Amino acid sequence: MPKLVHVVGAGVAGLAAAVQLQRRGARVVLHEAQDHAGGRCRSYYDAKLGATLDSGNHIVLSANAATLNYTRAIGAADELVGPTQSEYPFVDLATLARWTVRLSPGRLPWWIFDAHARVPNTGPTDYLSLVPLLFAKPGRSVAQTMRCQGPLWDRLLRPLLHVLLNLEPGDASAELTGALVRETLLAGGLACRPLVARNGLGSAFVDPALRLLQHGGATIRLGSRLRDITFAADPARVQALHFADDSIALGANEAVILALPPDAATALVPGLRAPTRFAAALNVHFAVEPPFGLPQSTALLNGTAEWLFAFDERLSVTLNGAERLVDTPHDALAATVWAEVARAVNLPLAPLPRWQVMMEPRAMFAALPAQETLRAGTRTRWNNLLLAGDWTATGLPAMLEGAIRSGQKAADTFLNQPMERR
């Protein structure tokens, strides 16, 4: 008889776990408290703009193997698009200086020896400043580990790490940042192509997964909020799940993968440690056709706006580590950001296009050294309860790649353990 797994939470981590379980022959019941799947990675129709928007702008790098394998598994590999080469355009909003960093494809970083490919006003030896990150000690910040000033930091490392960490990079965990750099920049240009979901996050990560699960016989229960868990002591296992409308007793060879945000998980699981500090994410969308030839993504320096994304009939701007802006009136924020965008891409300042501001005050755990020590592992002390989510100990900051890896790891961990004896 195949194993049965209840996956609680239909964000990307839960979907990745469910897909992996089904591919390996397990029976799956997917529970989601909301009336939609996707969690913080979803698309929705915005009536104000008359367009489908994403809950956030997520950059996927071509090195994110788990993410790319997941999209292939659900039949959505062609939904992620990007430049054929690893190119990163930059605009300094203070001076309107423009440059593009072009990474060479192989592991050998030939690009740092090319003045037209590397960061302006840097030399090849400046890039040696990244080396200490590869040997970073636990508990130390990036600023305590490497030099966080100069043209290389200001014009490449800080803006790139800021969008990936959603945190001031100097304050971030050097251990996590080093892992990120090792998998991307140090792996060569082929690992660093920036990819985005051309038709939205829902089309790339959520809807195809739900269709695959349904066709494979999975039970999907939306609006199914887990209220409580009954634990047995001997053997240590989950005995029952209690939802708003019913309770489910778990038999032998049945398990639970809890793929919930950390605050929800700690409320359900006794003694569970989890991060306690979070970073805000803020996106401003404008209903305007991007200028012809505008790159898919552009880094903006020395302004409020930080990354500009070009979509069909829409420009979208990301502001990372946006805690300082949480209380800013949305109309003032939209006007400020549009003034910077218009200046950067040569569009008229007036009239202000139709806009929408999306703020998520607790978008992800803050990748600080002290918070890294609070991340839970996949296993728990109950042999049929496993954890998934970008806040668990993935070895990466809170990002899609970590969330997907965590879901797949939780699925494999349960399926690889011996069958319970009745």
C-alpha cells in the first residue's frame, strides 16, 4: 500500500513537497487555509490596473536547479524567461550613468579582466574581496567578513545581494550570503542568468502544479485551516489533525509535512524554534507599456526604487528591505517611484500612470546571523511530522529555491525511511 502524506500549506514549499511525493508514488492530501494556493508566490487579478499582478517580483537564477527541475516536473519550464547571456544593466539615478555587467559563461571569470564587461572603476584584483565569504564563520555578518565599500560593492554586490536577500547585505549572515555567492557568481555566467515568470507566478509555479496533482489523484482541500494537532508520546508521532470542520486520524505509514509560515508552525508544534524577525517587501506596479528595447530587469541605484521589471503593458518596481517605507502613504510612494522610473527609462513624468502598491510587512525571515541559528530542520521529534518552508534550515536565504528544496527534501526524507510496523 502506498504511503499517505498530508501536506499542510499550499505555498511553493508545500506544492513542491506534494509534487515530489506524487512523483514517487505516494498518496497526497493537500490542505490550504486560504481559498487559493501559492502563498506568497501567486498571481491575482487587480481591478484597479485591469491586469493580473504577482504578489511579489521574484528573480530566479539559472543556477537554481531545484526551481528549474520543479518547473520541468509540472510542465512549466517555458514559463521562466530571461536573456541568453548573464547581463545586468544598471542605472545610477543620481547621475544617470549607465553600465551593464556581462559575466562570461564558463567558471573562469574572464569577464573581470574586460573593462567593458566588469563594473566601472574596478580592477580584477577588487573581485578578490569575495573570497572571505567562502570561508565565512557562523554567527558573523557580511560586514564582519568582507569589505563592504568601494565601486564593486556599490555598483554590483550591494544591489544584487539586496534583491536576493531582501535585507541590507552588510547586516546579513555571511554564511548564507557565501552559500548564495558560491552557487551563483562563482559558478560562472551560465549560473547567473536572471529569469522571471513571463506570464506571472501563478502560471509558472502554482496552477500547473495543481493540475498535475489533480490528474494524479491528489486530494486538494482549499479553505482547510489546521487548528490543532494531537501528538502521541510512545511512539512519538502525530496521531490526529484537527481542522475547522473535521478531524483526521493518522494510521501507520501516514505522515504530515507542515509547510506553513513560521508563526503558524510554532503555534501548532510544541517547542518548535523558528525565526522571529522578518523583512518587508514592497512592489509598485504601473500600467504603462515599457519602452522598446528596455531590458527585462534593471538595477536602479541611489534612489527609492531598486529593481525595475518590464512586463507586457506594465512596469513593476521592487523595493527591498522596505521596513522604512511601511508607513509611507501609497500615493506619495507611487509618485516618488514613478519620478525615478521615468527618469531612468526616459518616459514623461506626467501624467502619473495608474499604479498599485503592494506591501507585505512580513514577507520573509530576516537573514541575520542570529536568525539563522533559529531555523528548524526538516525532521522533528515526531517520526511522522516533517517541516518545509524557506524559513527552515535550507542553507540559503528566504527565496524560491530554498522553499522548493525544503519541500522536496521533506518528501524524500519521509519516503526514504522504513515503513512503520503495525
